[in-house]
Amino acid sequence: MNKTKLFLLALAGLFAVSCATNPVDETAVVDANAMTAKKFVNTSNEANEGELIIYVDETVAEMLTGAECATRSGSPIDAVVAEIGATSIKPVFNLNVNGDVKRARGMHRWFTVTFPETVALEAAAERLAAVKEVSRIQFATAIVRPEATAVEADPSQCAQTRSDEMPFDDPMLYKQWHYRNLGLQEIHPQAKAGADVNVFPAWEITKGRNDIIVAVVDEGVCYEHEDLVDNMWVNESEANGVEGVDDDNNGYVDDVHGYNFAHNGRVSWTRSKDSGHGTHVAGTVAAVNNNGIGVSGVAGGSGNGDGVRIMSCQILSGEKDAGSGGTAKAIEYAADMGACILQNSWGFGAGQLANDSAFANGSTSVELDAFHYFMATKNNPNLEGGIVIFAAGNDGKAVAGYPGAYNEIIAVTAIGPDGLPTYYTNYDRGCNVAATGGEYAPITWAEQSCVLSTVPTNIAKSGYAYMQGTSMACPHVSGIAALALSYAMDNNIVLTLPELKDIIVSSVNNINPYLTGFKTKVDTGGTLNLSSYNNKMGTGLIDAYKVLMAVRGTKCIPLPVGEEVIINISSYIGDGTNDKIKMVESEIPQEVIDALGIENIKWMGGKLMLTCTKPGSGIVTLKYIAGGNTKGGGQITGGMQAEQEFAFVARYGVAYDEGTLEPINPGGWL
């Protein structure tokens, strides 16, 4: 007979003796069961064995924290923890750092109880829930490990062929279509020019700042990678301290570039089952730009030490994950050590939790307490709090996976180089914004239609590989958030957390016009009904330049390349419905005319006509009459002349040939 059966029989025996000696009040039993049920934050579905997380009252928390042996604390839970054979009871959160704030938030009342995996998990949970001083029980839900297949990139095939058009000298930038998509058929037969995050013009304004820290909650980041090492966050106290010693007294030993919360030690990336996922994500956020090697990162700087810094908060390590408690500690660590952006390409399975109440059980979970702590922690002078960004998930379901689906968190869906939803992306409920995630297909162009970034050399000898997923889309948004904050800091703009979230989800290009008909599923050969995704991929495809303009407070006017357009300023004033506003003058700087190749500028009835011959962007001033068709003054009673700054954004309207830049096929992106 195994230990699990013995334990269950022991519980049954205790219950039988109790019933034999004391008549059972069935109403009281029902009430007690109902009260106990309310204590459970989640279910045991997909939970790690041998671990439970409990939330206790203030008195028990103090007794457990102060006890030399937590399993013999003198508290009311001692008998139960002895019964289940608990080997330890430890606080989830680290009170060595910012302890007063955490106590005020009630975070000190969370504890992790560990016990033999042979003990029945649900029975142990029921016993703990029966203790009145225990107000919540949470199963340590296992993290869904992202399926990440790395296809190695050959540097010799990624050399830039038009280096004069590239903002940096990183030789593989040319293959990073997800930053600037020219609609090249070598990338994807149906590639759409402009189906990208439009980061090139954003780089003309800001490239990042080294005083912004992005925490990558994922597999470990290879901090020795040639294209990441200069943009890794460094805990100077540990880097210059004694090995094996907690030099900064933050509760973690040798946390030089972050910490491994799955194995409680140094960040690692070479264990069995490690896929390079965390390193790939980190490269998209902040691979070092303009260093003459590898790839570029969205906020990787200019090669002058000005890229944002990557902190590795490792929750996946080999075959082990950190579980709910360890993941909460990783989020807390990011807040305590200075991060202001939390990048998360992980989660629970889509549909595993039905709604926000299920995630928090009407109160909170240990992860949600950690997220709220991160959101409330101000680690940057220009952002009131910290922003949390998640991958929506790769289940192909009409709901984002939690925690990303939670209403205070940004969840990112994925498009391919064709500008359409990928076959794997989650969509609809809980999804907030789309980004480029790539789409692999088993034919010759397959890997190049995925996202190109950094990986450890044990995954790909070159140190660079293609991957696909909402995991790959998500770091684009995190990197753009870092650019937004960089620009805000450069210009002394202070953003609240709601303002930054609004800027990210509203600075987009519309996907919906393209969501008609069907698309072949490259994984199975079936079809996707594109209309099923209409208005369900979030607000649209994020645009890095538009994000920066929103931080600046400048409206963008989109312009197609190669077409004469009529600009009606009334569409951009007020609610856009006042057709009585008359534009009278424009100030278009010569550098903007040159950058966009603007030709044939002329006026027609208070509207501006022009043609852009090149993609690009620039700031212009448009003047108009407010309150009439004629400016007042002298003998004239009329309107007041006003002016407003706008950003012209010219983008390709068709796909272009790689060498000649001649149009290939219609259907580009604007």
C-alpha cells in the first residue's frame, strides 16, 4: 500500500471516529464545506505536487515568520502540517527588501508549504483549508512551457545588401522583417509591405536608454551572448562581491544578472529542455544595435552603451518551473531590483481559467498580489508604476491565456509577414494589441518568415535563430514600451501607468480591412476563416512611431507611398466630423520633403494635396481657420487662425521587389 493511500485512509479513520462519538449536524457540515470551498483560489488542475500556497491571518503570519522551525511555530496550523508531513513553511515574498510596504499590502501573509509528493495534494489542501486562520489556499499551477523550435540562422546568408538603407550596421537586421517589412517574396510569398511594427522611423527619435530596466520573466537569458552582454542589467554589489555570499543582503546569492527561481540559484540556459526561448525574447527587446554583429533589438540603443537593460527573472529551467510561488517571487524581485517593464512570454493554458474572477477568486492570487506590487512600484522617474506585458498564447483559441487575459495586463496577439493572424495565435477575449510573431511553414522560405533574434550557442552554433509565437510578438511590445519611456525621459514627460497602457493599445494600424476570405493554415493545410478574427486581434497592429508621437501628443496622418492624396485637416480636429474647418497654410520642413520624397504639393478648397514617393515620417505644422472661412482682422470679422503639429507617416501601399524596389503585387499595408 503506498503512502498516498495510507494518508487517505488515515483521514477517513479520523472522520469515522469523529462521527461515531459525536452526532453530525448535517447543516453545519454543509456550511463548513461551503466556507472551506470559498478559501480555494484555484483548482488542482495542472498543479505541481508536494506544494501548496496558503494565506494566513496576521497572528499566524507573525508566528510562522518568527519561529526557528516553521513546522513547529506554536500556531494553530502545526498539527495539520505535521499530519501531512510538511518539510518546510516559508514566506513567499522577500521581506528583506521594501518590507514595510509589503507588510502594508498584506504580502507577508503568503506562505509556501512543501511536503512529500506522495501525499495526496487535494486532501492536504482540504486539511489546511479546515484551519480557520488559513483564509486562502492556492495550488501551485504549473506554467505552460512555450513550444519553441529554433531554426538556426546562417549569418553568411543574412548579410545586408542595401546597407545604406539600414539605420544600423548589424548584418542580420536586413532579415528582421518584423521591424520593417518590404513585402519581399523571399520572406513569404504573400508578404505585405508595411506589415511590421514600424520601428525604423522610431529609431530616428530615440533608440533606448540604459537607465530603463526590462525584466524578462522566462527561461534564463544567456548573459554571455555577444549581442546581449553589453545590454544586460548588472547587480554591481554581487558582481563586485564575494561568490557564494549575499553581498547586497537582498535575500539572493550571486544574482548578478537576475536569478533562477526554478532552481534557486544562478541564471542558467544549458539544462535539458532549455530551448533558448528567454534569450530569443531578450534579443528582440534589446540586442545591442550598431555593434557590427548579429541582430538589432527594438530598444537596443545606438552602440554607445545606451540600450535598455535586460534583467533575467528565470521561472523555467530545464524540466522544472518555478510554480505559482516562485513566479510570484520573480515578479517581486523585478520590482525590488529596479525594473519598470515586465516582459512575460509564458502563461497558463487558454481556457484553463474562465474569467478574471476565476484568476483571483474574487479576492487575489499570489501572482496577482505580485503583479499589483510591480504595477505600484515606481522604479522610473517618468512612469508612475510598472507596466506588465504578456503573450496572449498559442492555443489558437478565442481567449487569451491567463495571466495575460487579466484586465490590468496587456496581452499581445501575433500576425505573420502577410499581415494576417497566425494559425496559432489566441484572439478575442482578453487580447489587447497585435504585433509581429512570425509563422513557420515546412517549405524553403519557412524560417525566414519567423522572428529572427538571439539564442545561446548550445541551441544554435551561430547564436541566432528564427522562432515563432505570441512569445515572439510580445517582446516587440515590451521593447516599444521601453522606447516610449525613453522618449518620455528625453523630453521630461511623466506618464501615469494608465496613460502608457492607453498609448500602447491606441497607437496601432488597422488589421480589420484585411480580414476577409480564407487563409491556408501552414501547420495542417486547413483554412482559417479570417472574418472570425475581425475586431478580435486587439485594437490593431502596434506602430512604434505612432507610440512615440502619442507620447509627444502629436497626431499622425498616414500617407501611402506613390499615390496622390488629399489631406483634410478637419478629420484630425476634435471628433473628426467638423467639415467647416478650413486649412490655409502648411509648413513642411525641407528635411521632411526630402525624407518622404514629397512631390506635387498643391491646394484645393482648403485641402492639401501631395504625393509621397518614399516611405518615411516627419513633423509638419498645418494652419487653419477656427470659426469661419476667413481670418479676422482689419475690416474683416472672421475666424481665428490656429495651428497644430502633425506627423506625416508615409508607408508602402504595395509589395516591392528586393533588388529593384519595383512593385510586385497589390495588397500592401498602410
